Amino acid sequence: MFSAPGLDQNHLLAALPPAELERLLPALEWVALPLGQAVCESGAQLHHAYFPTTAILSLNHVLENGASAEVAGVGNEGMLGISLFMGGQTTPIRATVQTAGHAYRLRTKVLLEEFNRAGVMHGLLLRYTQALITQMAQTGVCNRHHSVSQQLCRWLLLTLDRMPSNDLVMTQELISCMLGVRREGVTEAAGKLKDMGAISYRRGHITVLQRALLNREVCECYQVVKTEFARLLSGVKYRQPTAT
């Protein structure tokens, strides 16, 4: 019935009943998101919501001096654009593409029309918003109280949860910007994980070799975020993918 590419890869779209998805299909636009693209600048108003399928977006707060730190990530579990239906219109967060891939783009007007119907999408988006707020809050606590090594493990595990493979295209410099720490700290933490056999890396690429070791080294923040997403969004992916 629904033959659009990757439609069931986004968990929120996959949770919609056929009737609600049918209304959205004509307005859903399949777009490629290249690495590093700025999908939304700080203070700018979004004109579309984005539902990633294979792409991963990084939400960053940018300071006046240009320094920034990631406050959350958005992958196939969610969407970019909660300000559109929460009434804020704009956000101080800058959204960039952390992992290249694809997403479905939906015009603001269409999103709001469906949200205001108070159907399944309305409840899904509100629950996702609560889960995203939890991720942002936990990231702030983690960055304040846990070591760079623990932060790196958290970031790697959350990224892996959104990917089909263990290979990440990411430089240590970009990771240091996302974590808001010095590059030397990331180099030291990555070296520790490499020495214990958890990861391997070469310029621009990180491969996770033993996820169990990352789970052993990570702080509780990863599990808090994972548990909250599972609590709020578990059981919603009930429509079976169709053969194309």
C-alpha cells in the first residue's frame, strides 16, 4: 500500500495508522541530507519538519563567540521541528547533518493540520517531545558531571542506535565540537577505547568493534535516555513494512 522509499524506517511515520499516513503522503518529500548541511540556523524559523530515515541530525547551541555543544541528536526515532507545533515558531538551536542520509520533509502547514486533528500523530509528537526534552536535560547533566570518556561512550552508543552499521564517518575534531570539550580530551578518550579494543579509528572514520565494552564504560546517562524513549514510544511501530 505504501511504497515510498524508507517510509517505515522513521519510527514516528511507521506508527501512523493507514488513514493518517494516507493524508500525509502527497506532502511528504524524500530529500537527501549531505554531511555538514545546516538544516536550521539558530533563531531562524523552520518551514518544514524533517523525519530522518537514515540521516542523523545534531542539535547544537551556539554561543556568541562561536563555540557550540550538542544538546541532542535526532535520527530515525524522531523528527526535527517541535517548535512548529509547540507554538515557539523559532528556536536558538542550530541543526546540522551529523550523518549523511535521507529524510522525509513535511511542510509546516500540513504538519499543523494533522497535529490539530488530535489523532495518533498528535499524541506521538507530544510523547516524542517529552523524550527529546529528557535527552537534552540528561546531556547537560552528563557534560557537567561525567568524564570525556563517558561522554564519548554515550555519544557513540546513541549514534549507533540510529544506524544500521558500526561505522561512523566522523572526525575527532567534530566530536569535540559536539561534546563542547577540547580536541585533546577526545583524542585521549578515543585512544583509551582503542587500546581496550572497543573501537578502531582512522582519519574521518570510527568503527565500533565491541559494543559491550562501550556499555561497560558508559555513564548512566545513556540508559536514562534509552529507557525514556522506550517508555514513551514503545509499541508504536505496529504497521508492517510492505514489499516494494
